[in-house]
Amino acid sequence: MTNLKHTFAICISDGGYVDDLKARTVYQVIADESAARSNYLRVIDETGEDYLYPANLFVPIETPREAEEALLVSAH
């Protein structure tokens, strides 16, 4: 396992993307500076692929190492 810190956010609204996002679900965030400048986040959604979504649909969360490992395993 790598020592790279992963970033996660909780979805607070599906924003109409009902097939791709679920409110109250934690998603892995992929760093994307260009998207962030436009107020978007790149997340791995319910399809298992990474897509851009409005940042206001998410709240970033801090995760302990054990939780991070569990979230990464459940995403695969």
C-alpha cells in the first residue's frame, strides 16, 4: 500500500445526477487543479469512473488511515 494520502468528500446533494451520485455517500476525490478553479470536483462516482461535478454538491472530509483503506477497498 502506498503512503499517498487520498482525499474524500461526502455528497450532500445528488444535484440531479441521480444515477451517478447518492447523497450521504463518501466519494474519492481526484486532484484536478483546473476543475477546482472552476468550482468543480473530479470524483469517482457510482459508475466507478471519475467525472466532474459542481463542488457545492460535496463537503471534503478528513479520514483516518484505517477508514481511508476501507474506503479504497470498497471502491474497487
